[in-house]
Amino acid sequence: MQLSTAPYEERLTAPRSWWLISFLVGVSFALILLPFGTLPLLGGLVGGTAVAAVMASSYGSVRIRVVGGSLIAGEARIPVTALGETEVLEGEEARAWRTYKADTRAFLLLRSYIPTALRVVVTDPEDPTPYLYLSTREPERLAEALKAAREAAA
């Protein structure tokens, strides 16, 4: 297994505001349990915060990696030889590709709190997926890593 010449790894984590919301969910549970006493109140605060934080973390934490001749984006693993051109998307163009320009067959790794993305064309004739839309904070670096991995695989 040959590693790509420019390995890339990015972890998309939940924004800070989600952690504040998780704490506020815990406060809400604590207030609901307030009439039952101090111990249930503390249990609601800790338990509610923990459950909300786990939910925020599980949705908000996803990885994008280029390693070993493959692009790994969340659950998807695609060989770089099956990928074509890349397009860096910012602002309105990124919004357009995740709304009215989106193809229902495309693989979308969407995170609404990340304004930039990379669109990667899938060139494999056996794959019905026309492109990958990947929310990423560093689209230029991901595009360079994919290009380097394709060149190393060729």
C-alpha cells in the first residue's frame, strides 16, 4: 500500500456555539427536575449536558483524509484514481452547489457551519455518483493533496 506524497487530514468539529447549547440543554433538564430536589437537579444538569454533548460531537465530528491512495470522507472511501477535476467553492457558489445546483446522486458531506467546500468530479464509469461535495475549511489544501495523490498513483 503506497502512501500519497501529500497526506491530508482534517477533522470537522462542531462549532463552539453547539457546546454552549449542550450546556443549556443540561440546564433545561436541571430546571425540569428542580421540584424533585438537589440530587435530581444535579443529575439532570450532568446527564442532559452529557447526552447533548455526545449528540453534538457525533454529528459534528467527521474526518476527511487523503491517505494510501484513497480519499476517505466520513463513511466513504474512494480511490484517487476514480477522481477527476476539483473545484474550490466559496460563499454563494458553495451554497448553490448544496441547494439548487445539487445532483441527487452526488455524495454530499455537508456541514452547514463551514462556508467553504470542494467539489470533486468522479470519473469512474461504474460509479453513478457524478461528484463529491465536501465541506472543508481548507479546500485549496485538500485539492492539492488529491492532485498529488493522483500523480503518485499514476
